[in-house]
Amino acid sequence: MRRVLLEMSMSLDGYVTGPDVSDEEPMGRGGEVLHEWMFAGRSPAESKAWQTKHFSGVGAVIMGRRMVDLGIGRWGEEPVFHAPCFVVTHRPAEMIVKNGGTSYTFVTGGVTEALRRAQDAAGSRDVLVNGGGEINRQFLHARLVDEVRLHLVPAALGGGARLLDGARSDLGLVATAATATPLVTHLTYEVERGASGAS
């Protein structure tokens, strides 16, 4: 059964970016610490192979326009997604096609339309809501998520964007798994039946 997954790295003080996100610092000041667990001890080639494997079970990806604007140049001509990506935006744009199966389709009808189109593209495979923080927050608030995967990094950023700002007390998260390394604690939550609008 296909699922809608939401995945994000977070600091101990609840931030998913550092302050002052910019072209020069797309994760904000100090925000790169949130992703160090993915790359520590791996060569660039090993890191890319790990990310490609990480996305291998995903049939489509949803992300926000700001994330794409800041990341598309850095992701290169063959991004690790290897799947169609649906970009939630207010600014229409032509589809961008990259090598290896990654494409970026710009969706102006909001998160519900983006999810519908992503599920159509994914078929029986999972859809991953992959950021940034604002888009992930909208999916949580709209109850469109089946499973939440948080990667809690032992660092404090002191500012930036928070995933859970404005979260409802009845978010309906049930802890199902937790594993830890010195660099990160992986937390998995199922969204209680009836609390998710996804199918």
C-alpha cells in the first residue's frame, strides 16, 4: 500500500534551517550541520550512492519552490531523486527535465493538487514530502501525511525555520521506531488512522 511520507532533519531546538537562508547558505547560518549525518565518513561518490539508495523506494517527490530555487544548481544534471518532483509554487514555470529520471513540475494549485499529481505519477509507490520546512508544515496541518520521519541532530541553531510551529495538539503521531548514532537520532511516527487525508 502506497504511503505519503514526510522526512526532515531537525535540530534539538526544533529548527529545520538555520537563520538567514540565502543563495550562499541555502540551509541558513549553521544549517549544514543538519545534514552532516548523511555525509560523515563517506566520499562524495559514496554519499551520492547512499542518497540514491535512500530515494529508491519513492515514486514521486514533493518540495517547495524556495528549496528548488536554492538547490537545483547544486543537485547537478543527475539529481539523486531519480523520480518526478512536484514543486508547490505560486509562480508558474515550464517543466525542467534532468538526467536519470528526475523532473521538476511546477504546481500552482496548492498542496492538495501537488499530492494528487504526485500520487498519479508514483502509481503504487510511496510519495515523499521532502521540504522545505514551510511545505512540510502545510502537509502536516492539512493532514495529508501517513508517516513522519524526523532525523534529530544533536545541535542547537538558535533560530531559523521550525517544522512544528503552529502544530495542532491532535496531530495524531504514534511513535513506531527510534534508532540512534552519535550524529543523529532517527524517529519514525505513524499518523493515526483518521488523522491523515492521504490515501
